[in-house]
Amino acid sequence: MHDTPQIVFRPAVSGDAKRLATFQINAWKEHYASFLPCWTLDQVSVEDRTEAWRMILRNPARHADTEVHLAEVQGRIAGFGAVGRQRSERLSALGYGGDVSAIYVDSDFQARGLGRRI
């Protein structure tokens, strides 16, 4: 019988920006390569994405009050999600107050309900 490692859920902090960027870019390359031109993914840099995440995490109010939550297994990001206030007036009028702007789960942890828990 194998032990299943414990999944730790926590809010992301600005110190997680580079790990988030690397995780996100790897997910893009794994999942979007079949329908995006390769040059699109090749232009994305860890440095640019790190700075983007750093800005979001340092000042969520300037980025639709975005909250980012990590799921980690033994210190490794297994997935993350980002949610903020609704940016669409039409959807807000229909009662949708929030907006999920990102949700990614590492392929090693998919089909286990992790995305739903994030």
C-alpha cells in the first residue's frame, strides 16, 4: 500500500511569483501546444510572468482583487487558482460576483478532485 502525500492549501505570497510563473508556463506548453502556434509559447518568459504574478500578489486591489491559492505536495506546486471580482458588467448584472481567471492542476494530480478543491 502506498502512502498518499498530504496536499497543503494556502494563499500565494509574492515570494511564490517565480514558482507560479514556471508552473504556469510549463502547463501552457503541455496543454496548449497542440492548438497554439509554437512561436506564441516560445515568446513567453519566466521573467515576464514572474513580474506579472509579483504585481498581482503584491497589490491585488489593482488587479480585480485577485486572490491566488496554491495546492502543494511536499513543497511542489500541484495546482493553483486565481479568482477576483467580476470584470464583466453583464455577468455582474446576472449575479456572478466573482471571476476565475486561472486554474491549473499538474497532470500528475489531475482527476483527483484537486481543481475543485482549489
